[in-house]
Amino acid sequence: MQQTAIDATALAGSVGAYDMSFWHLFLRADVIVKLVMIGLLAASFWCWTIIFEKLTRIRRINQRTTQFEESFWSGGSLDQLYDHIGQRPQDPMTAVFSAAMAEWRRAQAKGRARDDAAKQLLKERIERVMMITVTREMERLERYMTFLASVGSTAPFIGLFGTVWGIMNSFQAIAVSKNTSLAVVAPGIAEALFATALGLVAAIPAVVAYNKISGDLIRYTARLEAFAGEFSAVLSRQLEERS
């Protein structure tokens, strides 16, 4: 009985002496598990960079779009507004407006909108230009969104791969030492589960941010398309007034 107590005390001391900090778990992990951890940490860092950039950019674009809409619907001259914006629009909506106005001025300068057929062609051409601009601007805003979706869907499985690999190594250590005590099993399993935790750390923010940013972009796309339709109606009325 005395020998049993001594062994239990020694075992408790060996378990307690093992450093279970994240850094020590990483250092003691297998090379494959280390590569998985490094990859997940890099993916998580890049995801957070994309998240902050997207959120900041969308907020800034919404503010500038609101200011432009106030100027557009203030009743002033569209030509003066276009001259004020110039050839360097600062947000997608001003880019749509500038593209349409450039096409409008080009047609007016060449005198192409004299009969009804020419006016209809001009209207269709302006609508096409605005839709192309909307698509191009939204493609720019959606850049790197695929990376967020990929990390959100694959990071847990990559972390699980590291976990499975680490547990396999733990079982091999048990087979070699022929010892199934907690002191032998716990460190390897802890190292393996650390990879799964990193996978979730990378995946959860990526999924949440992807859903949030995607929703914001969908609403902004609808806002651009609504403006394009309203602006097309404004130009159509001006064509009718000039006939």
C-alpha cells in the first residue's frame, strides 16, 4: 500500500510538472502538427486583416454615398455635379454617375440623340454602361471574400487533421513505452487538440464576418442598382424635354 501511494504521488508530480502553456504545446508538437498550427495562425491573421479593411471601407463608402445622394437630389445641375466630381470618383455610386454622364456628354457632343431611335439607343447604352460599372465596382468590393469563405469552411477540417495526426503520434508513444498512464497520454492529446482549437479560432470569425460583410455588400448592390434605375429615368426625361 505504501508503494502504491508513492507511485501516485510521483505520477501527480510528473503531470503537474508538465508545461501545458500554448507555446510549450506548440514546441513539443510534431512537425506536421506545427505546420498545421502555423498555417492556421497565418490564415487567421490574414482573415482579421481582410475583416478590418472591408468593414472600414464599407463604412466609408456608405458615408460618401450618402453625401453624394444628398448632392444629387438637391436639385442642382447634373453637369455641375459631374464637373465637381471630375474623373476621379471616390465611391461606386459616383463612379456609376460619372460613367453615365460621360456617355451622355459624348452623345450630346456628337449630336446623336436627335430622333426617337437614336434617343432609345442612347438610353440603352447609358443603362448598359451603368450596369457594367456596378458590376466592376462590386467585384472590387468583393475581392478576398472568397478567402474568408474558404477559411471558414476548411479551417476546422485542417485543424482536425492536425489533431488526428497528433493523436496517432500519442498512440505510437503509448505503444513504444507500453504505459497508458495520464502522464504519457495527456501531453500528446493536448498538443493535438490545440490544432483543432486553432482551426476554430480561424474559422468562426471568418464565417461571422463573411455573413456580415456579404449582407452589407448585397444591400449596397441594391442601392447602386436603384440609383442606376432612377438616374436612367432622369436622363430619359431630359431627352424627352429636348425633343
